[in-house]
Amino acid sequence: MSPLSVLNVARRSLGTLTLTSIFARQHSSLTADLIENMDKKATWDRFYTENSSSNFKNFEWFFGFDSVRDFIMPLLQPHTRTANPLHVLDMGCGTSALGPSIYEHSPVQVTVTCADISPIAVHLMREHVGAKVIEPQHSLSVLAFLELDCREMFRHFGADRLDLIVDKGTTDALLRSKDGSGKASHVVKQCLKTLRSSGRLLQFSDEDPDARLLWLETEGREPGEKPAQVAVQEVGKLRGVRYYCYQVTPHPIRELL
Ligand SMILES: C[S@@+](CC[C@H](N)C(=O)[O-])C[C@H]1O[C@@H](n2cnc3c(N)ncnc32)[C@H](O)[C@@H]1O
């Protein structure tokens, strides 16, 4: 692959990140790492370390909260049978403002957990949020940051615990890595087990529906179970790339076929 096509593949995967500036800063080995190894903790530790500065700025894969708020906010409906707050997980949060924005704008009580495999990203987010007061719309809402490999999600949260999982670029990162497709399949299964039956998994991705819908239907199915329901809506076109929101609903009663 020519240096130019490597740059183009990486630019597409990296969304808003200006790869030219990365090259200019002689980080081409980081770029190569990102192209092949986005499923590895070490790659992301390096990414967040090399892109951090004393002036913290959220890094957004693809786009920020405003582009996707209309997909997320209508799903934040209070439980009808319990007074428990909704539990939202931003899976592979990086240093995105998505989780903090959900916490800030939710009119219903939410616990938002922003989880990432990279302790560097988690540390940067804790520091940033600690230094800046965010007033949530619901005074009892909670925002938390967690270092977690999402392959361990079920062990951490347990069954039927989460109401909404948002995944902006994390499954894409796993799927596009040399050794990541098995991890991506495992993670989808973990998501469906930790979601309540009324819950939703939202994946934001630039992958074409022809490929992603089939993949989600196949991977979201445990042996002997009905497949999860999957729907897709277009988020829009940004910088010439079309983005989608995939909504996965766990099978309501997880009844055996
Ligand atoms: C493409 S970035 C997206 C970051 C963020 N969601 C955003 O929208 O900017 C993928 C993120 O997934 C995280 N990640 C990769 N593998 C993971 C895993 N197994 N468990 C948890 N996070 C993971 C990376 O550290 C990285 O922050």
C-alpha cells in the first residue's frame, strides 16, 4: 500500500483527527498502529498520551454529541415499574464529551458510566470533568468514569443491568483491526446480556448497512436464542462519508426457540 493510501485509510478511520499533523510530528508509527491495532490497549494508551496537552480538548471520533443527540435523548424514558435511575454506558468513551453531555442534558435521572480500556483516557476525563462543573438537568444524576475492558462487561455489571449502551467508533475500531473481529463479536454478546430487555445498544458507524446489519443479526444471537432485532437510521453525511446509527434491541424474553 502506498503512503498516500495508508494515509487515506487512516484518515477515514480516524474521523476528525488531522493525520497530516500527526505525520508532521513524526508519529507515523502511531498511525500504522492505529490502522492495524485499534483493538489493543497499548495503541490507545499511546494515542491518548501523544495527543494530550496541558490544554485538554475532547477528541471526537466521527462527530460529537450534537450530531447524535436526537438518536439518544428519546430513549431516556424513566422506568415504569421502579424508581431506579436509568443506567447508560458509553462503551469505549475515549476522551469524547458524549457521556458527559448525556449526563448534562438528560431530563430524567441517569447514571452515566463512561468506560474505556485505556487508563490514560479515563484519567484525562476524570481530571477534565473534575476541573469543570457540569450541572445536570436532573439534580440526582451521576457521572462516573471507569477503566474497563468491555469484554469483561458482563462480569462487571451483571445481567439485565443497563438501559442504554452507546458505542461511537469502538466496535468499528475492533472490527477494523487485524486481530479484532473475534473481540467485536464477543463484545456485542456481552452488551446484549448486560442490557435489560427494554434496553438498547446504539452503534454509530460508517459501515454500510449491507454489512453491519447482517453482522449484528448474526453476532447478536446466542446458540438456541432468537436473534436480536436490529434497525438502522442514517445519521448524515460528513466530509463525504455517510454515517449510520444501528439500534439493537435484545430479544424481549430471551426465550428459547
Ligand atoms: C475509535 S475510539 C472512539 C472513542 C470515543 N467513543 C469517541 O467517540 O471519540 C475507540 C475507543 O475504544 C477504546 N477501546 C478499544 N478496545 C476496548 C475494549 N476492549 N474495552 C473498552 N474500550 C476499548 C479505545 O481505548 C478508544 O478510546
